[in-house]
Amino acid sequence: MNSPEITEFIKDYEHLFWYTPKNKKENISLEFLVETILNYGDLDAVKKLFNLLGIKKVAEIFYKATFNSERRNYFKPVINYFDLYFKRHVPQYPFS
């Protein structure tokens, strides 16, 4: 169950989750939320995501999904950009 703030954020960007049934959107995982926003969101969506979850938490989710997983749903340019971004802005990144 997501917090009210995350639920509101999902509602604000529900057009990015068009393929998710309406009754399931409020309960999407943080991993799916981060993946969708980083892949398809605009700059405002990414900023709001960082403010909502914290940049370190987003970086942890991103790292686990891209470098510690066989299944990668991020676009290659997105992986490249955010890998460089997090290396610069998150002191502990990359995580082990």
C-alpha cells in the first residue's frame, strides 16, 4: 500500500501508466514507479519523484533494477544518463 503522497503522484502522472488497470494504479510498486518515471516522465516528474522518495532511494531502486538484475526494462540512454547522474549526485552510488 502506497502513502497518500505517492498515490497522489501516481494520479498526477497516470497517463504514463495507461496500460495498468485503473484499480491497480494506486498500489504499483516503487520499482515500477521509478522505472516508468525515469523512462517516460518529463523533468518535472523526475524532480517530484526525487523530492517524494529521495534521490538516494531512487538511485538504489535504479541500481538494483539495472545492474543487479537480469531483467532490464530501462532504455539504454536512460541507463546511461541516470548512471552518470547518480554517480555525480549520490555519494554512495554505485551501491554494492
